[in-house]
Amino acid sequence: MATISIGGLATGLDTNAIMSQLVALERRRAVDLLRVEQSTAESRQTALAAFSGKLATVLSAVDKLRDPTSAVARTATTSDADVLGASAGTGAQNGSTEITVHQLARASIATSATAKSSASATVAASAGTFSFQVGDGDVQSISIDATTTLEGLAGAINGLGAGASATVVNLGTGASPDYRLRVASSETGSSNAITIVDDDTDLGVAVTQTALDASFSVRGFATPFTRESNVVNDVIPGVTLSLRDAGGPATVVVSTDADAVHKSVESVVNAFNDLVAFVNQQSQVTQDTGSDDRDVIAGPLAFDGTVRGILQSLRTSLTGALGEDETSGDFSLLAEVGVTSTRDGTLTLDRSKLEAALASDEAGVSELFGGAASGGVFDRVHDYLTSLNQAGGILEVRTRSAAAAVDDLQDRIDAGERQVAAFEQNLRETFTNLELLVSRLQSQSSFLLSALGGSTR
């Protein structure tokens, strides 16, 4: 129900201004202070989300070094890049292999013998069939007639998805065109040979290039290897060979990629240092010396013991030593391979020390990072970080608590808004009643004065 506001007409008071001030005071008590508290809680919630994201970055960097077979990266080079290329991946081991390429794998190609004046020229005088087979696959048939064009036949072949592609090629010039059909197997190797089964066109399509397997020799084996592809990944463990030309012998050398290892370890160091910098920045406590109140301003994580505890535990996981039963190599600390703590709580990486460790005991470095059996340093870090966000984990509980605090404050603010609205309504009714009472008293006073003849003596 709407309330009529008289606004001090009877009392002469500015009741609207009085009510506004009283409502403002009530709002400050019931709502505004809670909004300040909510803003602080939301800042804390945002900071915790960012903290969690930076922990995820550390975890991602750590996980790249946990697998002993890939923690120490390899690189592969060849003595003759014109004959073959090589790339090293998971499982590659240091060593050299001599390879001679005898023959490259190639696709099967069939072409037309009869020239056409354009791609839209017809290829048959009457109804018939053009059929072909790729390897031992099904025979693929296309119905043709007097309206079938060269480009139409090529499109029909491509539409089959039968392991062969067709194109129309102009062997001539614009002034003297010579359009031909070219059909090629999609894959190389003898098992992908094209066979023309039926050709009722006037093109005279025939195989002009037979399919071949790649052939190459590896020193130490008397019998040459054959593969259907020029990309070979099952001869040298963890190494992919790209055969490029007949020739050789070419030597493939697999060695430790110190640059890649350094980059991976550096990623862990940088991710951790970024985390430390973030926590320090969000935990600053400053005083506003420019104001009379000299207010103290605290960052959203300034007094968060959970965050500090996680950061300290993570630092311990990274810098702590492995037990004697956890490693059989020369190293049990990251500090021994160049990763050390500084006085400000960050980590630093000594590249020369890391490279020296790789040169002296590469297997030991790999085992330090990610132990094959009992686990390495980065396995330990991985286990700790993944536990934080599991149900009931420290960070999961803290994050959930922060979200609940924000929601609770919003509920209290909503209740405060209702309280302020009720307070204002009550004020307006009170002041309205006051104005009505004063108005009645003034009317009675005027009546008495009139009854007494207007005399006040």
C-alpha cells in the first residue's frame, strides 16, 4: 500500500531530509558494511581461483618430466639429409645406425591415352562402365553414357572414396589443349596397385606407373627391409625415418637433446617462480600514509594460512631429497642437477650444471625426475598437487569455503535490504502520523481562537 508523504507542511520540518538521513544510517549499518565485506570475500575468491590456475600450470610443466622414457629428450640427425631424415620421440635411445636406401615407395598411377579438347568433353559414345580396383579391394564401378564428361568421370571416381583420387590435367596449352585423366592411389606401396577392370570410355585408361614398396638396408642385417611407406617408424625404436631418395649409406645418430631438457626443467622453475610472485603480490600489507586515518590495506591472500602452507609444501616437494630406496642413480636432489632455492623463496636453474649431470649420468637424471618404480621428485610433486583439488583436498575445501562465504554475505545483504525497506516504510508512516497530529492540533487552536473572538488576553 502506497504511503502519502506530507513533507513537513504542518510541522515546518524537512521530514523528507530527516528520513533520508535516517535511512542512510540504517543502510550503512545493515547493508553497506556487508557489501564491503562481500567485496573483500570476492577478491579472496578470485585470488584463490588464480592461485589454483597457477598450480595447474606447475602441474602441467612437471608432468612433462615424469615419464622416464621421455623426460630426457632425444634428437636425431642424419649424415645425408637428401637421402633420409630422422626425428626422435618417446623410447629413442642414444646410438647410431647406418642405412642405405635402395628404392622409394611410390603410388600407382593410371592415365588416359586419348586427348580431349576440354575438361567438359564427353568420354563415351554410349552407355557403359568404367571400373577399377585398388589392391585387393572391391571393384569400383561407375556407369557412363554419352553425356558423361571428363571432369564428371573424375568427380565420380573421387566420390567413391575407394583409395584413389582422380584429376583432369591439361598436358597442352591454352591454344592447343590436351586434357587427360589421371587416377592415382591414395597410399604408396605394392598393396595399393591400381587395376583397370573395365573401360568403356574412349579415353584408353591404363596403368602408367606401378606401385612400389620402399627398400632399404640397415647395417647389421643381411636382408633388406621393405615397407609400403617412405615414413618408417618400426626399425629404430623411438625414431621416425623419412626416406627421401635412393642413396647412402647415411648414418642416423640419436643423442641427448640438452636444449629440450633444459627448456622442460626451466618451464617448471618459471611456473613455480610465477606462483611465488603471485602469492607475494596478493599478500602485500600496506598503510595509506596519505590519509589521516592511515588505513591498513591487506591483499586478499595476506592472512591465508592455507595458501602459505600449500606453497611451502610444494617448495619442500620440489627441493627435498629422495630416499635411498627411491633412486639408484647418482642424484637424489634437484639441486644436484642445477635447480636450487634462493633466499626469496624462488628457484633458479644452472644450465651448465644440468648439462654436466646429463653428460655424467643421464639415466640418473631421468630417474631423479620420474622414477620408473618408486617415483622421482616430479612424481612426488604430481601426487601432492593432484591431491589438493580432490574431494576433501586442502585447496578444494578452501575454495568451497570461500564461495560459501560470498553466498552467505549475499544472503545477509538481501536480508539487510528488506530490513532497510521496512525501516523506511515505518519512518514514513511515523512522520506522516506526526504531520497529521500537528495539523489537527493547529486546527483546534484556530477554532478556539475564533470562538474566543480572536483575543489572546
